[in-house]
Amino acid sequence: MNALQALLRLRGTYIGVMAAVMFQLIFFSVWLTAYNGVQDRTHNLAIGMVNEDIKAELIAEELQKNLPVETKQFHTLEEALDQLNEREVNMIIHIPENFVSSLGSDARPSIQYWINQANATSSKTMMEQLSFEVTNKLNTEISLQQKTAATTAIEQQLNKLPVEPPVAQAIGEAFQTLVASVQSEPLDKVVHKTNAVDQFSANLVPLMVIISSFVGAMVMIMQINEAAGTLSTTYSKWGLFFGRQMINLTVAFLLPVLTFGLMKLFDVASEESFLAIYLFQGVMFLTFLLFAQVFVYVFGNFGMVFNILALSLQLVTSGVLVARELLPNGYHAIASFLPATYGADGYYTIVFGGNEGALFTNIAPLLLIGGIALLVTACAVLLRREKKIIQVNESSLLIEP
């Protein structure tokens, strides 16, 4: 009982209990509000339309009116594929040349879909479902139009011919049988999955890297903060500040070696060079460390609560679980200020390919976020009172072997 009473007198005990409570409150509040009504925001997704058949203009216009998503018109397939690789559109619908003229021939025309696999699983699933719905709708409408046109044409011809009613009826019945034999699915559907990978586990890499990197940064910052607290009366606040930043920098650029080694160990292939992955992972982890330490410097141990909130927000808004376009406007806006957004985008390129130059494009905002975080941390150190430095025997601070 004495040990229990002693524990209950320590502030750290209550901080630990509060952390467990806050994890529940924050994750429930953030995730359930962010993902509420996702299906109602599919209109925020974008699809590219490429029509290479002038005679199919009416079909393309009808599709554009009825699709439950935003549509963008492209003149060439190459232009649309560039936008698909850059994740500006989620899918491309391609109507090839001679599409309409081939409807009446033996060769079945095909409508083609291009879906980028370097996206959140939810958006890929939605696009595949949408491709089925579009094809089924077109098949139903075209088949009905073909049957109606054929029936009208034969009726007009029969009315002009001087045939006896029984003969006309027999011809009509024969033609009805012929119309019934018209294909109910005159179109084929072809789905091209760009930037696809063989291993299903590769789809989890961006999410796994974001979680492991930020949680690792949180724990590391908390532990180093505890260690620095024991030295606060021995060394100056600026000495400890610069020492901690040197540790952050060193660990951030040692960790990518482990990350790259694990990717090789588990056969996660990448077309990006080792240097590009090394630099991107190093900058991303350094930004996570600088971002996580702001709350600890400003709020002390209570900063852990803000880091839990930051973790939850980043998992929701990074686009690794649900596409950012499907989130409420507030969450979509917050994503631009959180490092995981750019980390996830970079890792989609590392794992799936496409979008050349995305790694270096995402490094710039990561450095900006990290720089601002470091500046805020320095201001917190500047405003903090310097503790009285006491000369002690440094050997007493070392860990016993």
C-alpha cells in the first residue's frame, strides 16, 4: 500500500492515466467526425474523360452529366495519364476511335478505364465499382436503342410493302425474335491498373511508415525530454537544446538505412534510387521529430496529449486510409499543414512508382514545416527561465555497466 500511495503522489502517474483516456477520446472524436458521410462526398473525386470518337459526343456528354463525380475533359490520353500519375484525377474513361461505328459490326467495341493504384484503397475500390456501373448503364442504353431503332425500321418497311396481313404478322414475329437476339451487352469493359504492385502487403507500406515514424518520434522525444530534465541543473538550456537537435539530426539520417534494409528484406520493390529514398525518409523523420518536440517544449509532459491529437489527425488526413477529397472541408484544409500528408504522398511514389519527382517535390514542404517547428521550439527555449546550474560529478550521471 505504501508503494501505491507513493505512486499516487507522482504527477507522472496521472499523466499516464490521462494519456490512456485521451487516446480513446481523441481517436473516437477525430476519426468518427472525419469519416462520417464519406459516401456523400464522392463528388469531390475527379475523373478524366478522353473521347477520340466525334460520333460519340452525345455518349460522352451523357456520361459527364450523370457521373456522381467531377469530370475533366482531356484532348489526348497521354495528357490524361500524366494527370492520373500526379493523382490529380482518380480514374480515366477512354472512348477510342471508331467506337460508334463498331457498334453495328461483329467486333464488339470496348470502353477503357485507367485506375491509378498509387492511391488510398477506398478511392481505388470506388473507381472500380464506378467502372462497372458506367459500363452496365451504357450496355443497357445502347442495347435498348439498337432494339428500338431496328423495330422502328422494320415496321416502316412493312407498312410500305403490299403484303397480306398474315404474311406481315409472320414477318413481324420473325423480326421480334431477331431483335430479342440482339446482344444485351454490346460493350466490353477494359480496366488498366497503372502503377500496380504484385504484393498486397505493399499497399500497407505508406500507412505503416507513417504510424511507425510518428509514434517512434513521439516516444523518442518524450524519453529524451525526461533525460534532459535530469540535466537541466547541470547544463544550460541552450546547450541542451542544441544537443537534442544534434541527436534528432543524427537519428533521422541513420534510420533510413534501416527502412531501406527492411524494404529489401520483405521484398518491397521500388524504382526510386537508394539516395532518393534515403534523403526523403531522413527529411520526413526529422520533420516528425521537430514537429513532435514543439508540444513537449511548450507544454512539457502534457504535450503528449497534443501529439496524440496530431497522430490521429495525420492518420485521417494523410490519404493512406481514405482519400482526402472524401473528408470534410476542415480536415481537408488541415492536411496541408501536417507532415504526414507529404510523407504519404512520397511513399506512394516509392512503393507504386509513377509521378516522377514527387519525392523531391514533397521534401520542400516537409522542410518548411520542420523549420517552422524548430523556430517555435527555439522561441519556447528563449522564453524559458534558465535553471541555476549546479556543478556535479558527471560520472554520477552515467549509466552503470
